[in-house]
Amino acid sequence: MAVRKVAITLPEELFEIVERAKAVEHRTRSEVIQEALRTHFGEAIYVPTGEEQRMLVAALDEAMQDPGRSRDWGQVRAQLHAEL
């Protein structure tokens, strides 16, 4: 993905909102502003379905209990795609 740098000027109150979000969410200023722009302009933001979340939690629980049984990411991804 091509990236371009831009300089913007924000009112103090918007700057403080971005800084708080940055600190709370442990993200960069750029990430916070990019998400705000995507949300404003209606670009879809990926939100996993309840089933995808369940599968991820189950896989993480399994990996924590027995790290030696962890599955290859390619296999997990193929299974997710097959079930969609």
C-alpha cells in the first residue's frame, strides 16, 4: 500500500481527543486519524463475526494449554475460509 505524509492542523480539543485515544488504545497518532477518516467516509472496517471470535478464542485457549499442539496459521486460515 502506498503511503503519503500529510501535515494537518487540528484545534486543541481535537488534538487532545486524538492523544487520549492514542494513549488508551496503544496506537499511533496516524492510526487513530486514519480510523477516524475511514469511519467518517464510510469505508468498511473489518469486524469479526461472533463465530470468528469464538474460533479465535478457542484457538488461543488451545495454544495456551498446549503450545506444542498449535496449528499452522495457513491451516487455520484455510479452515476459516472454508467455513465462511
